[in-house]
Amino acid sequence: MKEEREMRKKIDAKGITLIALIITIIVMLILISITVRITLNGGIISKTKIASSETQKTIDRDELQEKAIIEVNRGDGEVDLGRLEKELSEGWKVNKESGECVSPHGNTFLVENDGTVEDVKWGIGDNGEITYEGKDTGIKVGDYVDYEKYVAASSVGDTEISKLYEDLEQYSGYGKSTYETEYPIEKEKTLKWRVLDVKDGQIRLISDGPTTAKVYLTGYNGYNNAVYLIDEVCSTLYTTEKGTAKNLKIEDIQEKMNLKVWDYHDDENSVVDPPKYGGTKEYTGTVSYYPAIFAKEKKQYIWNQEKEAYEEGKELDVSEQTELIKQDEKIPADPTEEDKIKITQTCWSKNMTAENWTKEIYQNIFLGGEDGVNYDCYWLSSRCVYADSFDAFFYVRYIWKGQVSFMELYESRNSGWFPSFWLRPVVSLNRGVQITENEGTLESPHNLI
């Protein structure tokens, strides 16, 4: 009997031990399940996901400007940074809380409430020094940079040059033979380059003086296509792996003028109303011819029998052109008193001195030499319209011998001139291109990396 009781105790103990083990396993499984849920929903993994989605999402460099401006805005005008994350992919990091975008190269931009992207690192100080994050870099406006070695290394083939000749022949008003026999289109590998400014978050360089390549323009097609053709030549010859080239524009001049000394808005012309820059005048009948692009320009007006009233062209500023225009005949073909144009005065001219600039260095950069009057004629890729007592004149801007001025290509009584000038390429360095500090002189220029 005693042995039987002892055996039962052992069996009961084993049963209790097995039940305890099963209960322990069940409790552990429950605890593990709870821990995983907490981790996934509110713990380390969740925080990692937040960090990834809110501060480390990347966006594609080439799509940054377009997507941020066009697709990111909500209806209330605020930037939907969540959508920015969703729409864009690799290359850039976005901080969802601040709207800050950081490139792989370290350049920082802010997506503003209007959807634009602003570079907050590069700037220009009062004395022309280039700053980075508000700190002086040792580089200043007017310094020399070794961009010419990238121009020399870049490839411009026969196909690209042939395309330039073809476009110039078709759209400039001049024949192809003029270029091939007198001024062939070719890049200058030894042309030197200087720091011009910071614009749209990019450091810009300008050639140290005009090119030897010329662009010939004449008549209504010369006026129609001046901006496109001049920029096309500069882009083809001087765009490299480090930056994109266009020609100098009138806005580049006006932005750097000291308007307290002389304001181009006050440039007088007694023929227009009010009698200054921005005033208007109407022309009818046989003095109402106009280039085709004139009808697309802002603040310019046309009227004829098929239209009931003046129409304002709201498409193009004076330095804009999105496509080449082939005009095959004068417009209007047979003008009557009902055919009218009303022009807005967009021309001004001025003999410039050092005091006309926000920084004196620009007299030297734009006009040449220590006295700033050494550069011969070169085009600005910008149009303008001038009112005279009897006709309207359609000009393209240019600079020569210390003067910012304009050159006639076409008149509203259907006649024209035949000028040819040099170019002044401006290069916007790619985002992420850095400049190392040297002396910044012709002999010891800053280096691009």
C-alpha cells in the first residue's frame, strides 16, 4: 500500500510539471505576439519606417523642379510633401516636416508654399563674394574659373554644326554661305571664363569677352528667331558635362543695375503715352506690318478686320522663344486702315559707367577693360520694340563700346537691316559642381570639381 501511494505522488508530480510547461509556453507565445505587435505598430520598426518615409525618401534630380512646381501643390496652395515623396524617386532626400530637399552632392533646397524650389546655400554678399550657407567661400564675382578645359574636352560633331547652319539658313534671314565663307561656327577652346552671379540656385559663369563666332540676323525672320538662334549657337558650342550654356540677356543687365542712379523705366520717348519706357503707340495702314512673333509677345497688340478688338499677347517675354518660326511673307499682306498694331515701348539705351551698377565689377565684365568700354558689338538674346513718329521698329538688344543699346532688324513699313555681331555665352553650372579656392586670377583660376 505504501509503495502504491509513493507511485501516485510521482505520477501527480510529473503531471503538474507537464501542465506547467504547457502553460509557460502559451504565456510566452502570447508575450511574443504582443511584443511583435507593439514593435510593428509603435516601436522601433515603426520609427524606422517613419524615418524612412518622412526624412529619407529620395526624389529624382531631373524631375525635382518640374514635379515640385507642377504636381505637388494642393488646392489650398500648400505644398503636399507626402505627394512629393510618392511622385518622385531616387537621387534626393526630402525632410517632410521642413520641406528641405538635399541633393546627393549636399546642395540644399526648400520647397516653398507656392511649389517653387529655392537654393538656400549659394548666395552673393554685398561686395560680390560668393557665399555657401552664408559663409564666404573665398570666391567672388569676376574671378576666373577653369571652365575652358571642359569646353576643349567636350565634343561638338559635324552633325551638330550642320544643324546650326541649317537653322541659321532657314530662320535668320541670311544664307548659309555667309557663315561657311566668312564666319564659320566653331567653339573657342581657349576662351576664358569668369564668375557672373548665382541664379536659381546655380553659380553662373560668363565668357571673358565676346566670341569670334558671329550670328547674322535680318528682317522679320531675324527678329522672329533671334533669341532661339543665338541661344542655340551658345548651347551647342559651350554646354559641357559641368554646365549648360545660353547667351547673355537683357534681364541679366537690368538685374545688376543701380536703379537709384538711373532707372531704365524712366527712359524718355515723347512719341508714346505715357512718354517713357512702357508707353504705347498705335500704327495703321501701310505702317502696320509686324513680325509673326510680335503677336505672341507680352504687352503687344494686333487688330484687323477678322478681329473685333485688340488682343494682348500673353505668351512670351522679350528673352523667351520656345520654337523656331518660319514666316514666308509680310504680315498683313495688304494692309488697310483697319489693320492696326499697338506697340508697347520695350527699348532703352544707355552709355554705362561704374556707378550704374550695384557692383562696379559689372562695368568691367559686361563692357570690357579697366574703363569698361573695350568690347565691340555682341548680341544679347533679347528682343525689344521702339516707337518712332512714323513707324515702329523691331530690334534685338546688343552691347558695344560702353553702351547697352539695340539694333534694328525690321520696320513696320516692311523694310529691314542686316547686322551681324558676336556672342556672349553664359554657363549655369550643374547642381553639385563645386569650385575650389585658388587666387581666381587669369594665371591661377579656381578649379571645378
